[in-house]
Amino acid sequence: MTQRIRRHSLSLFAAFTALLLVLCASGCGSGSATGSSSDSTSSTSGTSWISTVDWAAHPATDTPLSLFGELTAPITIDALVPHLAGVNIATTGDSITDPSQLTTSDLQLDSDVTYDTFTLDSSMSSLSMSVSFAFYQTETSTVKNAFTNDYWKMSLDSTSSSTIDSLLNVEVEDQDSTNVNDEGSVRLNAIIRAYGAPTYIWYYGSQFDVANASQGGAYDLVWERDGYAFDVVVQDVVSNGSTVADAAGFGYYPGKAWSREKEQLQSGLEDANGNKVEFKTFADVASQL
């Protein structure tokens, strides 16, 4: 079965496109490394962040996602609606702009639209989140069905570690116990202290190689929980003896959306250039680092 490419029905293409943009902005193939944001400063370790972590000290946990400290996952659309300052969801009729209509509208989603949004309220930093849906080509859906039956996902594409740590409600230590110097690595360390090791990692073989993980790259870390999953897109750059790590994207998937996303990732998708996705259990990868 082929999943319809509707509003990035897979985070795969949207999130990784954003990731590759920030990776190249940090010097992919350029011989210099500068951060994708002001909170990424280089260290002198010369080794990727993923290779410096003592993963044995950070086993997987079942700690639930806390979104800005306001909502604890799994997050239903009913729980999220009070925190939405605005929405823009395209349909075959008028666009949905009233958050309360997400659970009541019988309008059909518009399969030709490529970008929908949530605007979170001030308790969640007023962030604008991309919204997408997990449907197959033979399927259509009303707005109500997509949201109440958990076929939606929201993501933050191309951002900075400081935004991600607020979104994930993690505390960043002023003096990181691992003595890393770049702030992006410090913030990534805060995520794994809070949530443990990820469940899965996926990446394009052209952008990351487990056998040469110390050289860094671009990859997506996924924490799977009961009824949902969330991911963090990581740029992990090593250049000229310096390391610049950063969390460059985030995605939240309710259960059914994650089941379909996972199925697609496991199927060995390829991008337009024929680069294949590698989807692996993180514990297997960590044992090789």
C-alpha cells in the first residue's frame, strides 16, 4: 500500500528535508561547522554527540512526554483544543479556522493541500506547528474522523535546541556532567536524562553511518510510548575538529498515525535520489557506538 503524500503524510520527507537544510547550513561538505542557531556553539571534542553519550547510563524508560509542562501524553485532540489559539485546516469546502470544529466538522479534508497549521497558545510559546495526516491513497476522511481517531500528527520543522527543550519540558544543566562544550549537545543530553534512550533511530544511509558514527551526520530519534510516539530530528556535525550538535525538529504522533508512519519507515522508503531509509532499534545501534 502506498501512503498518499498529503500535507507531508509522512514526517519522513518534511522533517528530513528540514534536517538536511540545517545540516548543510552547518557546513555539510564545506570544511567548516557553524551552528544552525545561536544556541549551538562548537566544542573541541571532534567526535559526534551520539558517540560521546554513555548510553548504558541512559536506558530506555516509559517516561511520558510532557508538552511544555502543560499536557502529558498521550495527547488527545480534545485535550489539545483548549491550547490552540488558531488553526488552519484545508477542506474541500471552507478552511477550518475554529479549533472547536476539529472534533465536529464533517467536511472532507482537501487532498491537494500541502500545508496545515496549529498555532499554540501563549502557555505553549505561541508556536506554529505543521499538521499532517496518515491516510492511504484509497482513503478519504472528514476533519472529525481524522482528529478524533488519531490519524493526525503535528511537527515543528527546522528549529533550535532551545525551543525543543522548552517544548519537551526538560531542564538544561548550567554545567553539563559530561563536560561537553557546545550548547546543543548539552540540550540533547537534557532530553535523554528526562526521557531515557530513544526506541528507534532512522536516517538516510547517505547522511549517517553507524560504523562511522563518530563522524556525525543527520538522523531522527524516536521515543515510542504506549499509544503515541514523539521524535527529535538531530544534526550532529563534526568538522575541522569541532562538534556542533543541535535538535532541529520535533514531531508528535498519536497511536494510529504512528503505526502507519512506522510501517512506512520499516518498508525501506527511498527519497527522490534513491537514498534508502534505515530504520533501526536504537538499542542495537547503541551497542555499536
